[in-house]
Amino acid sequence: MSHAWMVFAAAAALVSASGSKPRNALKLPSFRGVAEVRSGIPGRLRLYMPAIAERPEAAERMKAQLESTGAISQVRLNPRTGTALFLYAPDRVEAAVVEGAAIRLMGLDAEINRQPVSRMETSLRTLWDAVNHGVMEATDGLMDARMLAGSALTAAALRGLISGGATGPGALTLLWWAANVFRRRGND
């Protein structure tokens, strides 16, 4: 009985999914947090662009410029939601051109082309900065966390060379790690 129920549920999900139209039927690129396609069908495109709420003057200039082209009949800005609705003639201009023009006129090119940073990397950098600050405080500015790590690796390598024991990584490996820690000064 449970097997039949699972088959029925899967079939129902398939039927309901096939009946719904995709929100981005035009398959336009969407840039998270910068210019996200909320919906797109020929002649109508809605973009979520937080810059509309943050820079209303730029948004109004973008609206005026796009409406003056003749291919875009109307641009409706909603600063409250940060969205823009573009009504355009699909026989005169492609949706990708409308999206690209809006991005360009709002000055979002650099933000889109910027290398994204994951939340995990941001958190790890924050943690590293806190550790670095703690080391600086504890040593009264004598060394930072990178200097402490490099010095600890160098000391472990020297200890391994002197004792000749193989309790951890080899001395040369430790020295290589230390050298890389010291070398990465500008790549935080």
C-alpha cells in the first residue's frame, strides 16, 4: 500500500509541476542580489534590483533613457520592493538586451563582474581577523597570528631537525609551510 501511495504522490507532483509556467521563461541570466530575474515572458520583464531603492535618481535616469529608445514602451519602478517592470516590443529588442541595458545604466557592471565570496569564506575571514586581533593584543603588537603560526612551524621544524624524531611532518615540510605562511602577507 505504501508503494502505491508513493507512486501516486510522485505522479501528482509531476502533473502539478508540468502545468506551471516557469517564472523565467526567457532563460535570462540572473545575478543574485544585484539583478535577479523575477519573471520574464516576451514583451514583459521584471527584475529585482536593490539599487533601485538605494539610488532612486539613477533609477529614474535609467527609466527615462530606456523609455526614450522607442523599443521599451514603459518602465515601472517600485523602490519599495526594489523591482523594475519593463514592457518592451519583443520584435524590436530582445529581453537580454533590455536586462543588459538596465544593468549598465544602473552602473551594476562592476558588481556583477566582482568575484563572489561565499558566506563561509566571509565567516572564516572574520574568525581569522578576531584571532589575529587577539594575538596582537596578547603580544602587545609584537606579532600577529600569521607571524605566530610561521614561528611555531619554524620552531617545530628546528625541534624535529635537532631531535631527529619522526613524530609529525618532516622538518622540511614544516619549513615549507612556515615559508608559505610568511610569504602570503598580501593575500589575506
